[in-house]
Amino acid sequence: MPEHIKKKLSEEITVLEHELNHELPKELKKAVAMGDLSENAEYHMAKQRQEFVRARLGQLKQRMADLSMINMANIPRDRAAIGSTLLVYDSTKEEKIEYKLVTSEESDVTKGLISTSSPIGRALMGKKVGDVSEVVTPAGKRELEVLKLTTIHDEGQ
């Protein structure tokens, strides 16, 4: 897992754990001291926030576990996979576009960083030079031909 992603996720986990274990209990205690809980908006808001923080922590910890399972040895050397950079010809737009397949945390379409879970990312996964992939995007159907492929292994050399 790229270190900057691990750091970003770890920082968010630390902030949320602090909120869950320190700030929210104080808010709940203050709200309870106000009396009648059935009409206590502060209490209900704090409880909702507590549920949200717990759910988000679960998602982040699961994502950390998923990302730590990425094994470089299992990433193909001859087909598009996470970390690959592809030069494709978009016949719909009649232009060449460069995409890099990244995790959802790194994705930035304006920079050509496409998540492997996005429609374009999924369509390009496993493709080789010369392969044509049809993808349905919110903007419509597109046909992408892989002109050049650089895998994460090539970039490491």
C-alpha cells in the first residue's frame, strides 16, 4: 500500500477515534444533564454523530485491511492493473488520453488518476496493448483502445 494513502487513512482513524472516545462522551454527558432525553436535540445529535463515527471507523479499518492485502507479486506484468499507466485512444472523442489506474483514495480525474473501481478503471483492468474496451460512463458510451501500457513493475525499473 502506498505510504501516503496509509498515512492519510491512519490520520483520519486517529481523529475519529479521539472524537468517539473523548469528545462525544463529553457531549452526551452534557446533554443528559439537561434533563428530558425524549425532546433533547443535543442528545439525539450526539448519538447520531456517534453512530456515524463508528460506521466510518469500520469502513476505514476495513479499507486499510483491504489495501494491505495488495501483493505486488500478484500484479500482472503484461496487463493493466493497479498502478498501470495507459495511453488510450478514445474513438468517441477522437483523442488520445493517458490514465493511471489508482486506488479510490488517490483518484483525481482532472489529473488522469482513475480509480480501479470507476467505470473506466474497471473497463481497462486486465487489458493489453491493442485491446479495445467499451465503457458506459455518465457522459455516454465510449470505446477505448489501449495504445501503450506501462505497468507498476515497469515504472519501478
